Amino acid sequence: MTISRTTLAVALAATILGLAASLPARAAEEAPVVVELFTSQGCSSCPPADAYLGELTKRADVIALTFPVDYWDYLGWKDTLASPANTLRQQTYAARRGDGQVYTPQMVIDGQVDAVGSRRSQVESAIASLRAKKAGQWVPVKVMVKGDAVMVTAEGHESARDQSATLWLATFTREARVAIRRGENSGREITYHNVVRQMMPIGRWSGKPVSIELPKSDIMGQGYDGCAVILQTNGTGPIIGAGLIDDWMGN
């Protein structure tokens, strides 16, 4: 069955409006927008998007993450940061949107809208548009280090108990410099930012407050220096909450 973009847009709008009606009203400026960049070391058009993602990591109103994919490895250079899980996440987004668009560099904003990662005006427009919709649908999520534990909390709301969302923990490397020796970017050294190394579900949210304690040593022991928590409907649906620790080594 083929679903038109118009039909998909109407359905998505209805989902967002229904969710907004059931969640607590919040000031839009309090809620960060999550930007996911799907990129590859073997993609010659990706470096401008990689650099732009680095700029986005410095913004307080954005949680920016890099998801290196592996499907361009056959072009002559095996991406040293890529994982099949990242590729699957991108493919699942495309299937959920119904457009089948899987490419690099691709940015997915708040799990809802995709844009060419190097087209800044397109990305900024999507960020602004989704931020404007956040009042009424955002769930505050906090991530903090407390002693030997990483504490994750998501606020609740009585009228949202018929909703369901997954809490995802994404551990990342804040900066990775890669010297690429073959393929389309041969001879270049490219810096990647907030590179997701592992992403796993850590809990479910159904409108009630959620508090999760994770051993700090288990996560830090893998050598990562940051983590984000994303509250996302339907696994890879709209993102309704997010929190970030971008330097837990200093905590």
C-alpha cells in the first residue's frame, strides 16, 4: 500500500494534536529539540553536515546526536564509527514517515521531520516549527549524576496515562577525529560530534512519573563521555522529552 505525503501529514498532525491535548502545558523554549544526523565517513557530501552538527551541539535549545551508518562501506572505506543499529534506526524512521527516504547526510528532527543535513535553512526551519508545537506536548526529562549512579527522571501527568513512550539511553563520544584513507573522503581528517555508540531502552512511560537509577561505572567503563535520554512514542515516533549530560566525567 502506498501512503501519500498528504495523508501521512494529516495523520501525524492528528497524532501530535491528540498528544498535545493530554500532556502538561510547558513553555516551548524550555524544551530542547532533538536533531539526529545520519552520516557516513564514505559520503563526500557529509562533511558540511558533520560540521553543522558540531555547531548544533553548542546550543542550549538543541540536543544534537550523530548516528554513523554502514551502508556506504562498499564504496572503499569502512566507516569506523558506524553500526547496523544506526542504519536500522534511520530505516525505521523512513518507514514510519512513509516516504522511504534513506540517505546521507540526513537529519531527523524530533523524530518527525527529515531534512538534508547540510541545508541549514531547511534544518533551522524544521527546528523552529517543531519548537513552536512543543507547548502542551513536552514532558520534562532530566539526567544527572548522583554519586555512583546516573539518575533519569521523567515527569508525569494524570491526563496522559493512556499514552505510552520509550525512554532511550544514548551514550556517546563527544568528539571523534577520523583520518580517512580511502573512498570519497580519502586524505581528509573529519571531526564527528556527539557520536552515539550505544542506544538502548531503559524504561517505559505511560503518564506516571518515572525514576530510573543506572550504575555510573557500567556506562563510564565503556569509555563514553556523554549520554542523552530520549522519551519517544512508538519506539521511533515523535520525541516528547529529552535530557542530556554532555560531560559527566566532570561530575
